[in-house]
Amino acid sequence: MYFNRRCKITFVCHGGTIYTEEERLCDTLNYPPLSESGIEETENVVKYLKTRAIKNDAIYTSPSIRTVQSAMIISKAFKTDYNIIEDLTPRKIGCWSGLTFEQILEKYPEDFTNLLQNPDIPTPKDGETSNGFVKRIGEVIENIIKENIGNRIIIVTHPDIIQAAICSALEITPDKIQKIYIRTGSLTQISYFDKFSSLLYCGYLPL
């Protein structure tokens, strides 16, 4: 059926870190952990989810320390175990990891232009293409959906993974991925149907 919903996913962006405050990019999994404000952001997410009575049948998380810490806070509140999805890793950004956007623009202006205009070119040169990243994340999300037909689930993950999930679900070309803004501690919800997907809200920041 056209309107037969396969799965509803509430994507939770992990809480902030010291890199968030310094506006640094990061693709590493073991650093940085949540900051105090990042823990508070995640606690605000929990309050919102409980206030809105958003039900969930399962909680999944990316394997990084910052997403797992966020998932722990959420799973404790809902008394539901979380499952780590090892393949749900952020975009590989190679030599850009740990740098601010200003530093990237100064050191790698050509690569930054390719990021915005050439989705088939790895950016940076030791990084991942936009097309490849969106395709990879789309496949991981599809596998999660197949295991949760009819369910409502929570996925705790990274800003760029949520951007890629939106591009994949709404068939937005990967060269537009940077135009989707996702803040830490925010929520995005997508309903996946047999024939299409619907973005219910994006980057909502509970206060």
C-alpha cells in the first residue's frame, strides 16, 4: 500500500562537546566526550520526548563516545537498552578532523569548494565523497528499517549522519547536504512509507 508506514525514526543529534563550542569538525570515535552543556542538551531531549509521549520500540546509537553517552542518558530515562550500530559512523574527513571551518578555508580552499560543488570528489583528498557518504548512510538506515517494520525507534547519532539520512529519504542530491543545518541536542523525525518518506520536523531544539 502507498501509505503503509514501514517505520518512524526519531533521530537525536548527540549533545555538544568541546569541539562543538570551538566549531571544529571531527570524525573520530573515541574523542571528544560530551561537555557539561552537552549533557544538559541531552537531558532536555529526554524531557521533550517524555513530555510529548514519543513512544519507541528500540534505541540505536552510533559507536562514538559522544553518541553512546547521549544514548545512555536516553535509554536510562526510558528503561530501554540501546544497540550500537558499528557502521553508523560519521563522514570520513581525513586531515580536516579537528580543524575549524576557518582553518579549512585557509589551508584547503580547493577541497572546500569541491565539498560544495563536486559530490563525486573525495573531500578532503583523504576523505569521503558526498555521494558515497549519503549512499552509505542510506543503506545502513534501510537495514535498520527492515529490522523494525511497523516500529517507532530512536537513533542517536551525528549531525552529518542526520543530514545524509534526510538527503536519502527525501531524494535530495548529495551536493545540497551542507545546506541542511543540524545542531547538537536536536531532534529530527522521519516516517518511512512503502513508496516515499516524510520529514515531520528537522533540527528541533528542545529548550
